[in-house]
Amino acid sequence: MIKIGLTGFGDHEELYGKIKPADRLSAYSAYFSIVEIDSSFYAVQPVKNYVKWVNQTPEQFKFIVKAYQGMTGHLRNKKNYYDTPEEMYRAFHTSIAPVRAAGKLAMTLFQFPPWFDCTKDNVEFLREIKERMLDVPSAIEFRNDSWYSPELRSRTLQFLEQEGWIHTVADEPQAGSGSIPIVPVATSPDITYVRLHGRNTGGWNQSSHPDWRKLRYLYRYSTEELIEWQSRLLELEQSCREIYVVFNNNSAGDATPNAQELQSLLGIDGGLAPRQLDLFT
């Protein structure tokens, strides 16, 4: 089964019209059956937020929750709100508990920074994370191409399979060591995650630009490119029970039409909730 959605639910103006921000997740679920929560990367979210989101979505709706940046090594010299890893992971587990209890947690996503390369220490760090996550399904996304170098690719995938990591297949610009190739391989028979970031090569490494986040994800996939993904996803489906696909090319409102076009190509009726709010847009 292939499920398609977007990263975040608050910013897609093209989807909502005049719908109030407080009602956007409910409206979103009329179009897509999954969503990636990205706010959890910047701060572990209050339990009340997840309770609200769970209550705003249909029974079969699923959340992918991005791991807090302190858990993935993004902070470096920045302040971590937690004094110890134990405190940090305890807070994260408490935070997502309502989503798990409702049966709506598809997975957590550990997206690692570009400097997180394939070394022995980092492999051990991944083992430590997996232990701390207990039985929570966890996906991994690399941003350093050393994990997929010709001499290490098969070993990386084997490691993910052995350790119980869900593989994240990324589509992103090929712009040096801080980006990875498309590796459409499942490491779990149950679930694979696919994140489509766009292919804006010129904007990918412009971290010094004042609007670098917007520039990085400024891209619209063509129909031909989506047809390529249609084929990949159908092939992946042969080795994996569920495939979750999110579009992250949000900068100029391209994610929604791209996701809807891919749904159409795959014959997916994406939403779970009735679209009654359309009457008021």
C-alpha cells in the first residue's frame, strides 16, 4: 500500500483557501492520509499538541514525527534544552505517547546532518539511538553520501536491516557530499519512507543565503519525473507492505499539486475525511 502526504500541514495555502489555521489539519486529512510533523525537530512538542492533532484526524490517519535535533547531532555548539540524553529521550517518548496510544504513529524520522558520515563512531551512535527508541518504529535519513559509496552501500543497507531501521529513500539534488543518491531499497518488510525534496541543485547548499530554506526546496516535479517515481514505488511495493511518501518541496506551493498528481498516477484516493469545508473556501 502506498500512502502520500506532505511535510507539515500548516503552510499549504493552496490547499486551504479561507480555512482558519485551527481547522487546517482536519481539512488536510480530506486530501492526504499521512503527514510529517516537522515542528518536533526544533522542540519536543507538548503532549497537548499531539492530543489535539490526534483528535482532529480520522481513525486511519498516520503521523510521521521528526526526531528532535538534539537526538540527531544537529545542535553542535547550540544549546540543548536537556542536560542528559536520558532526559531528552524520556521527554520525546512522553511527547509522542498520545499518538502511539491512538495507533496513529507510523514512525519517527531521524534525519542526520550533512557532516554525519559513515564512521565507526557514528555506527555505534546509531546503535545507541535504536536502543533508546525501544520499540518505536524509527526511520533513518542520511545527508552524507559516504553511507552509499560503492564500497559501503550494501553494508549500510545490511546494517539498517539488521538493526531494525526503516530506510528513507530521498530524492534531492546531487550537489556534493552533503546529498545522497536515490537508493530505492527497503530494509524492512513492513514499511519504507520516501521523501521528495525537489531537485534545485543551485539552491541546495546555499546555507549562507538569508532565505536558504525557501531556496533549497524551490522546485516543482514534472509529470515525467513523477512517472519515474510511480515506477519506483510500484517496484518497491513488491518488497515492502507499506510505503509512505511525502513531498517537501514546499517553498512555492509545489508540494500539494505534485502530491495530488502522483496520487492520480497511482490511482490513490488520498484523503480520509469528508471535504465539507470545501463549501466555504
